[in-house]
Amino acid sequence: MTTIEPNLSTRLLGKVAIVTGAGGGIGECAAELFAANGAKVIVADIDLDQASRVTQSIQDKGGTAYSVKVDVSDEAQVQEMVDAAVGQYGTLNVIFNNAGIFPADDGGALDTPLETWDRVMQVNLKGVFLGTRCAIPKMLQAGGGSIINVASFVALMGAATAQVAYTASKGGVLAFTREVAVEYARKGIRANSICPGPIETPLLAELLSDPARRERRLVHIPIGRFGTAQEIANGALFLASDESSFMTGSQLVIDGGITGAYVTPQ
Ligand SMILES: NC(=O)c1ccc[n+]([C@@H]2O[C@H](COP(=O)([O-])OP(=O)(O)OC[C@H]3O[C@@H](n4cnc5c(N)ncnc54)[C@H](O)[C@@H]3O)[C@@H](O)[C@H]2O)c1
């Protein structure tokens, strides 16, 4: 949950924004922050109860939001989500393709089940592709827009503990986003990725609940702690706003210094 109060800022005033995976974690925080900055927000999640909870919370603070149930790996549902944004609010300016999964049985190249590999690719990579593909025609009609895709720091460097499907899917997000950025740069659509470091959200809850596994990861973070959903949402807000108007095809790394470190001081 964000602690941002509504109407503190107008950085997204007049914009319509879709946030996928907005029923919890980073997406929830971003939906709240976008709304608090004046955006009309489509709160999209596979879990409609959670999406509705977030929408209610935004509305209770005076913000504007509408819930949509979506499985981002399903083309028809993603198209419906985008159509709902335009149907509700008349246009589409921003899509934050944030929904992602990190299954416990995603492991090494030899032991990751094929079904796990496929599902991770479906949600983490195809979901980003579909969100982007369905949003582009509406953004062209709007005269431009901002596409923000969530990758991970693991797309930039190898991890000691293998999670091959997740890592490969996030590497795909970076490459895909660059291609889209170049293709649409002169048409007013910007596309950027965010690479979060380890963030304390439900996605990592199980992993971080084990003190030994927690400590093993913490030792690699120069800043000395895990990140918060708010710290990633802040980056998404910048990329969604016109403040980042000369930034496209890029990746915003918000990782507590992990990718900058060779050895972390203790
Ligand atoms: N938490 C981290 O440490 C971390 C680090 C790097 C990248 N990321 C990425 O950030 C994004 C958000 O992660 P989070 O930590 O907030 O996760 P989370 O598990 O806390 O929340 C993810 C949300 O996405 C929804 N979701 C799952 N599958 C979906 C689908 N098929 N369609 C629509 N919604 C779906 C879930 O219901 C949930 O509300 C993910 O792409 C994740 O890979 C997270």
C-alpha cells in the first residue's frame, strides 16, 4: 500500500493509464500513485477481487479508477482490457505492463518443468507483447503514448540461484521493448523497461520468509536492504509522465546498486 495522498501532484493529469497486475505488489502501488497524480486508471488483474479492492481504495481517496479482470496471456482478454480503457475514459495514453509470475519450480536448465517454462513465457513475455500490441493502435489515435514494461535485474546479469524461465522471459522483455521503441519513436510512442532489484512484495514473500535465503540475497545489495513497491512505482510514474519525453528504448534500473557492484562492502 502506498501512503501517497491524492491530488498532491498532477504529473499525469488528463492521462488514461492501464496497470496490469494492479491487484497487489508493485502494480497496486503504481495504480495508486498514477491516480494520485491525476491519471484515470484501469486497474487490471487476473484476480478481480483484488483489483476491485484497489479501485475502491483509489476512489475513496477521490481518484478515478475502473477494475478489469484480465489474464494478460489471453489475447481476447487483453483486447477487452484496452477497449474498456477507451470505452470508460475515451483514450489511452499509458500502459504499465507489470503483471508477472515467478513459480517456485522454475530452476535450472535441466530441472525446470516444460509446463513451467511455457507458463512463465506466456505471462511474463507474451503478456507484455499482447499489452503492447493492443495498446499501440489506441495510442496512435491519441497522438502518442508511453509503454512501460517490467523486466528485472536478472535480465542484466546471471543469478547464483537459477530461475531460467523467469530470467529468459525478462531478457525477452528488454529486447522486445527496444524493438517497439525504435519502430514507434517517430510516431510519438515511447517504450521503456524497468529492471527492479529484489522488492518486498507477495511475489518474493515465500523466498524471503526463509532467513538463510533472505540473507543470501541481501549480501549482494550495496544499499543493504530490499526495495519497496513504492520505489519501483516512482520510476514507473516518471516513465509514464512527460518528464521522460526524451527517453525511449531504455531500461530504468532500480536495484539498490546490485548491477553496479562487483563486490559488495560488508
Ligand atoms: N518483487 C520483486 O522482487 C521483483 C523483482 C523484479 C521484477 N519484478 C517484476 O515486477 C512485476 C510485479 O511483481 P510483484 O512483485 O508486484 O508481484 P506480485 O506477485 O506481488 O503481484 C503480481 C500481480 O499480478 C497478478 N497476475 C499474475 N498473473 C497474472 C496474469 N496472467 N494476468 C493478469 N494479472 C496477473 C497477480 O494476481 C498479482 O496481483 C512482475 O513482472 C515481476 O516479475 C518483481
